[in-house]
Amino acid sequence: MTTDAEGRYSFPRNRLEPGEYALAVRAVGYDIDSPAKATVAAEKAATADIKLKKTKNLAGQLTNAEWMMSIPGTEDQKAQLLNCVGCHTLERVVRSTHDSDEWTQVITRMRGYGAVSQPIKPQPMLDRNRAGTPEQARKLADYLATINLSATDHWAYELKTLPRPKGRDTARDRHPVRRGAADERAARRAGRQGGQRLVFGFRRDVHRQVQSEDARSSSSIRSRSSRTRRRPDMRAPGR
């Protein structure tokens, strides 16, 4: 579930049984201030206001896309990192302390793994020639050593986050708010310019609702198209 532009959120009524629920959030740049719970009773609305505080570990919240936005480098240099994200996050790369020599060995080994590999279960490729040349590995190694923590204890570049969704991208504009309201002051803090919306559970339910709307729209279009194709030709013969 996602909040709207003002930080309000709601869970689908038919998805919640009576009981006590623990709430967790994901809002890049923020952490939940204290554990939040909500008690849902039958046929009654429940409200839970959630307060946030600024995170002390922004790097741990960034997505691969946000790391790509943050790290310096040319398009060609960054494009090589696309081979990394098939197996692990970019956070592993930028948090590492490998220097250029160590990176050369790591890259040579990792380029020999297939795209379906995982850190705990690497899958070596049968054709080792696809791993590239030593020169290519060294060139990438030199670049990676400039964006990780091999020569410093902090990143020399600004960590950037994706802008906050607005308008129809927010949950409120897609679905009416039926239950619950986030604390407005906390919502304003979470909804800072350039911030992120809160992300709750039940996200897949929203996806299904949106998908259903799209399906109904597509069905309507197909129906109109079918009616058009079946329309008889009323013109008289010879005209």
C-alpha cells in the first residue's frame, strides 16, 4: 500500500480481518520513529498515525537506480554496472574496499558467472571467453576503485533519491481513502520536496486493482472494436 501526496493511507476493507496489526513503512530518507500498531475491529474503521524520523543510514535504503543516479562516471562506465545488478545490488560494490588490483581479480572471477547467479550460489559459464579480456577488467577495476570506499571512509558524492510521486502516481488519486490517516506533520516531513512516498504492505492488492481497471478498459476497447467489425453494410448493391 502507498500513501497519497498528503501522506494518508488506507488498506482494502476486504483484506483485513479483525485483530491487531504491526505496521512497517519504507520512506527513503526516513525511519519509523517507534513501533506502530493498529487494532482492527469488525465493522469499524481503525486509525493509526505514524511518525517518522530522519534516517541515519540513507545508503542502506537506496535502490540500484538511485545508486546509478548518485555515483559519478560517464554513461559508458555506468553501463558496465548493469552486468552486476543481475546477481547482486550496487550497494555491495560501493561499500566495498577493494583497490584497483583487487577489483581486477574480482571482476575476472565474476564475469565468468552466468546472469542467473546469486552471491550464495554462483553459476560458472561454460564458455569462459565470454568473461572478456584482462584489459577490459582492468579498465572497469580502475573505475570501481573511484566510487567505493577503498581510499576513504565516506563517499565523496551526494546520495540522490528519486523524486516523490505526484498526481495520479499517488495512491489517493487512484483509489479513495477508506481507512486510516497518517499524522499530517509526519506526512509533511515524509513528503518533503524530492522525497519518497511511504510504502506499506498489500502493494500487490493495489497492483491487482489497477491491473483490473486496465483489463476492463482493454475489454471495453475490444468490445467496441468487435461491434464495429460486425456492423452490417447497409448500402444498396451497386452503390
